[in-house]
Amino acid sequence: MTAGPTMLQQYVPKRADIRLTAVGTSLFAARKRSVDGQVDGRYGDTGQPWRAADVPERIARSVRDYMSLAGLAYAAFDFAEDAEGLWWFLEGNQGGQFGFIELETGLPIAEAVATWLAPPAREQG
């Protein structure tokens, strides 16, 4: 192959991987501690579990803006957290998986997706 799409990105030495799942305006973040030199925390066993994490306000605002501008109702965002705790944006995937995060953290992501798809009926009154 002589040509094809390529995405290059600065290497970020990280202490953790972050997966932030956005369903509408609801945000569910999980953090998994990295091992030295690890590039992608979704693959390989680090011996560290995914744990629910707080979302910094500037990240929440940016993700909601991204969702709105892109016209998305759902996306999974990946970040690398550096040694100072700064989150570096890696990608936003409108078809990204959330099951592995929900299984390890108990975050109610499937419920949020179901509620978004079929909101509870309003009472007539």
C-alpha cells in the first residue's frame, strides 16, 4: 500500500488510562492505572482494575461541547493521564464499547443508554 489515512499523535508518558463514556449530557468516567511504557490500557493485563473516576470540570465542558457540535448522543472518549494528573485527549469514538467499564466499575452506562433510547413516559395530568 502506498497511501492511506494516518493519524500521528505525541507520545504521552502516562500514569493512567481514562475512558469517559458520554450518553447525552451524562458522563461516566473510569480510570485504570498504567504500567511503565504501556501505550493502550485496554489491551494486556496490568493487574490494575478500572475504577470510577471524577471528571474535571474543564473536561466535562469540552466533552459536552464536542458532543453538541458533532451532533452525537453517544461517544466513548479516551484520555491519557500524565504524572501531574492532566488528561490528554486521544480520541472520541461514536461506537466505542462501554461494557468492560460497566462490568468492572458498576457505572450505570447501559441504563443511561436505555433511558436515552426509551425515556420514561410522562404522567398525564
